[in-house]
Amino acid sequence: MNTCLALRHVAFEDLGMLASILQHRGFETRCVDVGVDSLEPAEVASTDLLVVLGGPIGVYEDDAYPFLGIESALISHRLSLLRPTLGICLGAQLMAKALGSNVAPGPAKEIGFAPVELTPAGRASPLRHLDGLHVLHWHGDNFDLPLACENLASTTYCPFQAFRNGPSLLAIQFHIEVDPRRIEAWLIGHTVELAKAEIDPNAIRQDMARYGRRLSEVAGRIFNEWLDHLEL
């Protein structure tokens, strides 16, 4: 049985739809709450699949959140081995940092549903299924494209929305994993951020009702196609 270790930073930003996909494919998945549970270096390095999930902090906030230094070092070691790794939002930013790229606040927060522009590399990747589809954005930080990686998607305020390095390393700034049935937990958990950004949670609810089912279907295609090409 293949193993998956998920690094979670807030309870509601979990594996979402990916959890059932991994279960169906026979993965034994363990979730670790970063900053609360111990991170075992051997497990981070050796698990068949590492998934680094999102969260409302910045990778550069080491002084406020010391666990980030430990987490970044463990991710860096795993990436140096080219072991299968998926990063989502904060997870993508941690991967970018681990690969030597700068991560900093972007020119504007992107919160809500909007499409991404796929690059030629993106159209040749599993993300091609997103063409013309609205995805859930929820971030304020941007990263530079790491060396030797392919940029897969962009938006006006975020030129690097996703990247990959070969078949094993995939980083996605936006959220395709989100379970539409669990969006209320996101709205509650991010209530302060939504208020500061002057975003009406009803707008996100309505867009989730409009786009969520289709997004879940496409996310299944993307994740399954990516997993099909991993050497586990």
C-alpha cells in the first residue's frame, strides 16, 4: 500500500476532494497538523506522496511561526530527492521557497472564483482540463518561478500560478481540491480576511454553487492523471 503524508496548517484547508481520490487509489493517508504535531524528518522524506496544504500565513514569517523553518528544511530535502510532492497555495509557496525562489506579498489579494490563463506548458500538463474553468483563488502572496521549473498558469496579478518539475513535483497556487460541501468552513475560518478585503461571503457561496460541481469533476481528472504518471 502506498503512503501519503499531508501537512495541514488549518483544519478546514484539508485534502478536500483529493482525500477520496487517494483512498480509491489505495493510499494510506496520514494528516499532520503543522505547528502542533511533530514533523518526523524520516517520514517526510520517505512517504510515497507528500501533500503540503494551504494556510493563512506567509512563508517568510519565520519569526512569528518558528515551525516554518523546520517545515521548509524538510520540504527542501524531499524536493532535492525529486520525491513526489504536491503543494497547494501555501504549500506551493513553501515548495517555491525550498527551491530557492523569492516569496512575497503580491500586488493584490486574489480571493474568489476566476479563471487562470494556461501557458503552453500548462496546456501540455494535467492542468489543461482547467481551460475556460473558474477556480477558487485565496491568496495574497506570489512566488518567483524556481529554476528548472515550468510555469503552467498565470493571472493578471500573479504571473506564476502553478509550476512543475518533471512528473513528480507539482505546485498550485489556487484551490481545485476544495470540497464544495465544505465551503462554509472556509468562509467562517477566513471571516476576518474577507472583511478586511471587503468581500461578501455570499458572492463566494453563489459562485461555489455555480462552479463547484464542475470544478470537482475536473479536479478529479487532474489529480488522477498526475498520480498516474508518478513513480511510486
